[in-house]
Amino acid sequence: MVIGLDASRAFVAKRSGTENYSYQLLRAMIAAGSTYTFVVYTRGEVAPPKDFVRKNVRFREIGWPRLWTQGGLALASWRDTLDVLFIPAHTLPVLRRPKLPTVVTIHGLEYEYLPEHYRFPQKIYLTWSTRYAVRFATTLIAVSQFTKKELVKRLRADENTISVVHEGVDAEVYSKSYNDKEKSIALEALGVLKPYVLFVGVVQPRKNLVRLIKAFSQLTGSIPVNLSLVIAGNLGWMYRKILAAPKKYGVKDRVKFVGFVDEKQLPILMQEAEILVQPSLTEGFGLPVLEAMAAGTPVVVAKAGALPEVVGRAGILVDPLSVDDLAQGMAKILVSQTLRNHLRERGLSWCRRFSWKRAADETLGVLRDAAEKSKQ
């Protein structure tokens, strides 16, 4: 079977969200799929990482600076003889080869019910591309049961065409041991001092960071006075109120925006944190939660979107609309070493259920079924 892979997002310099999903999943699929031929479509010239260099893998450079999917990838679907085309994030080429089986991953429908948190062009394109994929893809992959239910409920997708494949976590990377010097160098490079509470993700309204900062400002009592809040992630959109929030709530000197953190520093930043907080108003999945668990760090997450599904009983769940609940959830862990140890052990056990190998095996199965379905 010849599988076409849309790798347009996989090799960007600063991967987060769907870019990280694309890279990790495609790498694991290639490792697991020795009996298949993979045609990897890249956005411009890419030096393939060694994990991607195999006899059964062919790279195809698509140099279109614009309309990469709707022009370049569509044309490639006619030029190359594929049995199935896999799109790791929402956007299916319209003018693709007729009857070519397609599988598209849908990561979430946040733009549908939080429209005020998305810019106009972005929302229009996400709405159109997702609805088109729901209608015309052979099979959809949802990254959570929550996302599948939303697809059926909001976009009237046929549940029989949707397979749920959870994302994975590279537990070995996040549980790797570091010596004190390595930890010190990494934290110093980021300008981070211990102890700290950590958030990881793009800085944008849906992440609920203004409430998080306000909740952090309310931590008192036996909480260390030098505790800081570290926000790690690229600036996304509509972030001015977020950047202004530390000053507004009197914690300007205790909140640090460190920007994007690369894959070499992130495991250390995770391991050294007191807790990781994920207060999002909704998430289609929420990978940083699993990464923190693999790092042995307790998590506080919102009772919203797919986050309860991802965290199970291995973290503290809070109401994302309640500043008090956010503050209390953080305080519970910060003041109790017993609870920290308990959640650490639960998290390490729970995150073993999620691996990129498992995700790759299940995704290859979906692709195989889609290709077979087209022959019937």
C-alpha cells in the first residue's frame, strides 16, 4: 500500500499543537510501517531527520509558497499513484484525484463555539476546511471521544466514519534524568527561578490565561512567597490583555513569559515545575498534560473539552470559569507533599496508556480500512 502523507506542518522550526502531532505521528507511522511505501509531501526543501530516512520512504518537495494544499498537494495527488492520502490537520485538497481515499485528523471545533477568540480570516478558513473534510473525507480521525461527539453534534458528521485515535506522549523524553548542572543551565537560559507553577501552550484567549494569572495572584497562606508563574509558548493572537494581566493583578514581578521552549529544554522545565496548570476553556486533546505526567509533575486541569478524558483520575479538575476554583486547585497540591507524591505516581501510571506507537498502529489501521473501503 502506498500512503501519501501531508507533512506540511511536521518540519517547522518551532512545533506546537498540530505541528508536534504531525511530526511525532508521522515518525512513528514510518517506524511501524515497514511493509508500506510512504510518500512524504513537504512544504519546500526539507533535510529529512534520520528517523524518516528509510528505503520505503520517498520525499516530495512542494514548493508552492501559497495554496500549498489546494494547489500543490492537489496536483501531487494526480501525479503520484497513491492508495490513500493522510492529512494530519483538517484541510483536505478539493481538486484531488477522484476516488482517492482520504483520511483527515480533526483536532477540535473550538472555533465553532468560541468564535470571539478567533480572528476573522482564521475562523472562516477553519470553519470551511473542517466542514468540507466532514462531508468529503473517506474517514475522519478524532483525537478524543469529546471531539468525535462534537463532530456528530455540531457538524452532523456520520459517527460511523469517525475513528478515535488518541495522541501519544514520548515518555522516555520527558522522564529522562538530568544532573543538577544540566537543569541549572536550562532554567538559567530561560530566566526561570524555582519554585514555579507552569503553563505550556500558545498565548491566546482560549487558554484562559487571564483567569489563571488572577488565580495565581490569590495564592496566599503557606504558599512560598517566591513562587512564580511561568508561561511557556509562542504569542498567538488577541494576547494584549493576557500580557497586561500580571500588572493588573499585582504580580508583574512573579509572572514570566518565556516564549517558545524547544524540545531539549522543555522536559527539564516540566520536571522542575511544582505543578502544570492547563486552564483552557476547551481543548480537543491537551498534550502538555500528558507530557507533565510523564515528567512526574502533578497537573491541575480544567473540567472542559477533552481534558477530563485525557487526565482521567490522575490530576485535579477545576472549573475554568471560577478563579477561586483555579486558585484552590493549585493550592491543594502546593501545600501537600503527600498529594503531590500521590498524583505523581498516578500520572506516571496513567500516561503509559498514551504512546505514539499505539497512535501510529491505530492510524495505519484506519488508513488500511479506508483504502479497502474504496475498492468495494
